[in-house]
Amino acid sequence: MPGLSSIHSRLHETAAMRLFIVLLLCLGLATCTTHTPRVEVLSPASQDLAGHHSFELIAPEPAMIGEIPLRNRYTQLDRLLRQNLTRRGYRESRQAELRVYYWLAVQDNLLQFKVDVPPPNPLGPYQAIHRLRDATGTLRVRLTDRDDRLLWEGVVDTGLSPARDSAELLERATHALTQQIPVAH
């Protein structure tokens, strides 16, 4: 019955093509969705933060060793931090009570996805393991007093990476992180 095997083969090809189209649609939708920043407060606000109103931004260059990732975003980041801290009731000053340390970092992780059942073809089961790299940009902000005692610290996933860079992603992440800083009274 050569007809039955050719029908079975066509059905298998059609199912594979549908699966491929669904995967392409999922990837397309994933790239169109907006990134929601994940904020983590590493050190909640100390009682000593209350009463401090003035700040100075401390550039990351002196504190970092090696190449600074996402260097082209620091001009925008400086502006965003100033704006957001001002909205929270702080003011920039050369004789500031607070030091605001900030830096962008990229975490590079290897991701492995294993498929339970290897594909039914002569190339073997090695095709069922997929290795991908995930490079995720983070923004860390640390508030200290003049003696460098930690008053508050937080980190946010920016959505930035060497492959995906946008002013909008950094703006959303900076806003989300600075919203966690207590308002100056």
C-alpha cells in the first residue's frame, strides 16, 4: 500500500510545518511585547535616609575594573537618574548628603533546553538539546551617606543586552527602580 505511507508522510510534513509556523509566531509576539522591569530591593531604606535631601551622582568609571558594558547608555542614565530623584523630592548639590552610586552590568548565562523525545530521524538525538546564551543588562543603584554607609540599594533587570538596546528600555527600568526609593521629606 504505497498510497497509505505517502499520506502518512504528508500528514507528518504538514504537522511539522504547522509547528514551525506556530514557533515563528510565538517568537514574533515575544519580540513585540514590552519588557516589564523586575526590581529587587537588596537593602531596604535605612532610618538614616530620612532627612537627607541632596544628592550627587558618582560615576561608575572609577569603581569599575575593565571594560564598562553598555557605555553608550550612561549619558541617558545620568539624565534619567537626576530627573527621577528630583521627582522623589531630592535635589542635586556639590555638598550633597547622599552619594548615588550606579552602574550597568551584563549577566551572561548559558541556557540549555532539553526535549524529552528525540526527533525520529537518522541524525540522532543530539538535535534535541538546544544551547542558547542569555545576556541580560541590569542597573544597580546604591545610596550612601558622606561616610559611604549604605542607606538603600536596589537592582533592576533593564531588558538591555548587547543584542537589544533601546532608550525606552532603560527609561522604564530606571523609573521602576527609582520608584522604590523613599520620597524625601
